[in-house]
Amino acid sequence: MMAVVCVAAFSCNRAAMPSATPYTNAEIKNEQGNIILAGHCAKSILQTMPYKDWYNKSYNPYNVDSATVRQLTPVLKNKEIEIFLGSWCGDTKRELPRMMKILEAAAFDTANIKLIFVDNSTKTYKQSPQHEEAGKNIHRVPTFILYENKKEMGRIVQDPVESLEKDLLKIALQLPYIPQFKAVVYWHEQVNNRSKKMNNNTLETLAAQLKPICKNMGEFNAYGYVQLAQKHYTEAINVFRLNTFIYPADAGTYDSLGEAYYTTGNKEDAIKNYKKVLELKPGDENAIKMLKEIK
């Protein structure tokens, strides 16, 4: 088990370039019919309605850790921060304003902050119209990525481990730091296989290793849907299958796997998994609807 955690601990130091796309300040309608922000947007848009309401609600009452910010101020010089976020996302609405307040207190150059808003529609899940997220394993928002000389130093994924201030300081000082969702970090860096179906024995072994560090069923479920939206179908199905081994009693894992099979045209395996949903959760409306649709 320690081998998995130790590998994950150092896997975030990846070479990556921060995005260079121009501001769009675009608003689009998602598949739920809601207006959301999309793409590279200017910080000023956060002070327009309706975004101003949720931004100030989290920004104003937040008490910055001044002692840690004093340590942050010199080590953040000449760094860049890229933030992937969703104007539809509750975690973004909570953590983004706090991070912005911290960076302001640390006298961080706001010109070096890039805000990239992503969609939550099925076909463009966790993607922006300009695809700044490509190749960066954005599976949760907000994701705060710190760069030095155009190379990623580390990232905070959705929630801080200790606090935003202390997590950011560890990354800037290059101290050992493992972000949230350790199991996905390990899978993405050490396992992912986009071209080959993995056998059950391999997935069972990985499931036993990863379950102790897996946050919940939603950790791999969200990652699987990101892969599905990006048309990495083999990878998505491997991930959803893995999740059924980690959480075999959770009907939701089989529902997602059934959807992935249906999306890729494998009706036989889709039916098997939706039937498994009904075994675990009799009367499940989505499973009943999908079985009728498939047949």
C-alpha cells in the first residue's frame, strides 16, 4: 500500500505549459439550460452579476492566514497560477474567492492568474471551448496549478488538504505534498491505458490497492466521465470497471459502466450492467428507462 502512496506523492511534478489563449469572457447555455461562463475569462467578470453574489459571499468573510501569507509572498514571485473552475460548481464558489483573497494578500501579480471556466454538459464535461484543459488531467474543479518557468510545480485539487495557504506554500517550497483524490492521481500517472482493455484480475488487484486511498465512489466516477466526454472510450470503461471492483455494492458504479457501454455501442454489456443496477437497487428509474431504450 505504501508503494502506491509514495509514487503518488511525487507524481504531480509534471512538465506542463500554462495556457496562452486570449480572454473570451464567454457565457454559454449548458445542457440544463443554465447560463455559465466558458473559457479564459478576465478576473473582472467575477464582479458582474450573477457571479458577484456568490463570489463576495465567500470572499468577504474569509479570514486569511496572515502568518502563512507572509511566507508565501516572496516564494510566489515570478510564478503563474492557472485555475480551472466552473461557475456552476459549489466547490468553485467556495474556494475560488478564498484563493483570490489569499493571492491579493500575498501581493501576487494578478496578471499571472489565468481563470479557465469549464462546462458541465455531458459531451463537453470539464472542458472549455478553447480546450486549455487538454493534457492536464482536469477531473475536478476548482483545480489550482502553480507554475514556475512554464513548468507545473504542483496543484490543489478541489479542496485543500490542510488549508489553501499551507497547501500552496508546500507546493511553492517543493515540500512533499499529495493533493486530494490520491487514487486518481496514481491511476492517471502510473496505470491509465487508453488503447487496451484491462483484464478483471488486473483490475481486482488494483482495486484492492487503491480502495484504502480512494475518497469515495465519486472519485473514479467523475474521472471516468471526463474520459468519456473526451472520447477516451477504452480508458473510460477501464475506469468504470475498476470502480465496480472498488465499490461492488454501489448501484451507481454499474449505472455509469452501463452508460459507457451504451455510448460506445456495446448494447449487450450495457444491458448486463443496467440489470445489475436493478439487482442492487430495485425500481431504479434510470436503469428501467435505459433498458427500455436499448431494447
